[in-house]
Amino acid sequence: MLCAIGLWIALSGHANFTLGGRRLSGSGSVFVDAHGLDAVVIGLVPIALGVINLAIGIRSRRRIPVFWTGAVLLMGTALYGLVRFFV
């Protein structure tokens, strides 16, 4: 499910949603409206979490490269965010 949501966001190149907050007052919520590469990176976060979740369910040693693939995707999105924050 996580990979499907992330893939939809990444392929569409458009992310428009609200995180957190209260329904009635709207306080404390964060509005996300991203396009292009920013939306692709936002879509990669659930894909990376889905891959890591998949690696947790694998019982053989094949889970190691699957886990590191998810970890690299997740760290790549964090690095992109840090670069965009400081530049």
C-alpha cells in the first residue's frame, strides 16, 4: 500500500495534501503543495518505507540488499531535503 501511494505521487509529479492538525479548527496542520522533482522526492518516502517494510517480512538472507535499497532511498530523500533547506 505504501509503495502504491508513493508511486502514484512520484509518477504524477504532483503532491497536494494536509498533514496533521485538527479537523474543525485547521490549527497545527501543514499544507503540502509540491510539483515536479519535489513531488517525486515526496513520493519516494513511502516507497522507501514500503521497501524497508518488505525487507522486514523476508526471512532469508535476501532481505539484506532489499533493506539497504530502502535505506538508500530514504537517506537520499533526507539528503535532498537537507540540501534544499540550506541552499
